[in-house]
Amino acid sequence: MEIAFFSKASRCLKAYLPLELNSVVVETLEDYTTEPREKLKADNAIFYISYKCCTDPSLVRLAGDQLVVVRKTMDGKPEHMSLEVSLTKEQEEE
């Protein structure tokens, strides 16, 4: 699994911040597979991702351990996907 920062809002993100994945938990109602690796390919799923932004904390507020929740939904049309990312209240205020 690959993860990168992207923001449509006017946030101060440095290009290519080094990220280190700690853990990924996938929740899905699709029961066609029990293999964890295959759950990453589920059409509809919620991903709970724990990662570390490995950069100088004095330069970037996102440095350190972070949590993110991503909801992936597919509508059945080829290459149509929706991703919803939740922010904490602290992140929304920045």
C-alpha cells in the first residue's frame, strides 16, 4: 500500500514528506475474501491508517504519529472511485 499527502485546500504541505506506515486496518462487509491483502482491493471499505511523518517537527506541524480514516466507495463504473478522509477537530482548525 502506498500513501501520500495531497490537499485541495490551501494548506502548507511540503512535497514528498517522508511517511512510515505503522498499521492499516481494513473494515469491509464484502465477504468474498478473508485474506488481509485482498481486503485492500475491496470496492467498499473503511481504512484505519496509523502512520508517522518522519520530518523535522520544527518545520512541519504534521510531524510525528498520525491517524487517518479513509472511506472508499465504488459505484460500479470503471475507474470511478470516491475517497472520504476524516480530520480531527485539531486538524480542521489548522
